[in-house]
Amino acid sequence: MKNVFILIMLMVFSATSFGQISPAVKFSVGYPYVLDEDDSKSPDFHTVSTNIPTFSLEKPFPIKIRLRNRMSINPGVAWHFFREHEVKGNQTDGKDFKLNHYSLNGYVKVLYQAKFRGKTEAFVYGGGVGGINFITKTKGTKYVYGLSTEIPEYNNPIYENASDFFEMFYYGALIGFQPNARKYNFVKPSFEVAFFPQFISKPNEVVPITYKDINVVQFSVFLGFRIK
């Protein structure tokens, strides 16, 4: 694995021309859709969702194959937000958890680009992505009632590491499309769909506590910028 990483880095820094098929810097706004099925029985529920977009910033490094920019290695950073809400119990015994989970993570994409035929500069691309969540936080409240006659309820504010929610490492696959944007265009938009298996987790209602892995599909719109 170490030798493969060294080889990739040598390929990146030995490229004599970064070309213009990819922009110099790409900024994205995305929407992660959580593929979660709630197994709770009404009126109980346990949901994981988001109503805030994710943001990312990445730097493409195109690699020439047969004098053409066929591949690209894109390191970047991203920010994710998810909301978790769990309600369980009845009027005498239960809980109500409202938690917000945040992640600042770094990733690397390895992409293959295929330009359309003709004079157009449009192309499609696809590949894999791997990343690491290096800063995670969980904020919110855990309200529990009916513990005992001595302690009938408590409302506990939460501010802690979100390592139980976010996996340390993640991976995925993606496809994207960049419309016709000529070599000297300053702004180059693109559109991307990514699939992240087991991207986040939530606790199952069993003892001892185990965690259910959840897949995520992310839709992103990128704005690429040419620096020079």
C-alpha cells in the first residue's frame, strides 16, 4: 500500500503539464441523501437526515496518458452535517434525543476522464474516492424521563466527539459530467453523483449497543475556476 501511494504521488508531481481539461480549483455545494430505513414502530421513530448542504474544495491534478489528460487526482476537504432525532417510550418512561453531527474531512479522488467526440470540450468522468474524518462533533440534547422515583427525568446537553456516528475512514464511487467549457474559460461548472457505503452509523435498540451502518448518496454541483 505504501509503495502504491508513493507511485501515485510521483505520477502527480512528474506531470509536466496540468492542462486545462479540468479547472485549477473546484468548489462544490452538495446534498447528501441518507439511505436509512426506520424500523421503529409508531409513535416511536429514529431518523437521520440533513437540511443543510455539504461543502467541499478540491484541487485537480490531471495526469497525461498518451499526451492527453485522461486521469485526474483530486485531493480536497469537505464539511458534512447530519441531524439525528430519536423518540421512544410512553407517558411514564421514554427518551427524546435531538443531535446534530458535524464532520470536517479530507479526501482524495482518483478519476478517469473521457472527452466527447468533436469540437466540444465537454467530458464525463468517474472513479473512486477515499477519505478520513479528522474533526467530528456531536451537539444537542438527550432528554430521558421515568428513570426512577428519585430521579424522574434529566435533560443532558451533549457536546462530544462524533466518532460513534462517523466512521474514521470512508470510501465511495462517483460519476460526473463537465459541460462544454473551453480551455480559457474562467468558470467551469460540473455535476457529480457519489455513493458512499456505510458512511455514517446509528445505534440499534439492542443490549449491548451495536451500530447500524447507513449508506449515503450525494448530489453535488461544482464550480471550477481557472487560475491562470
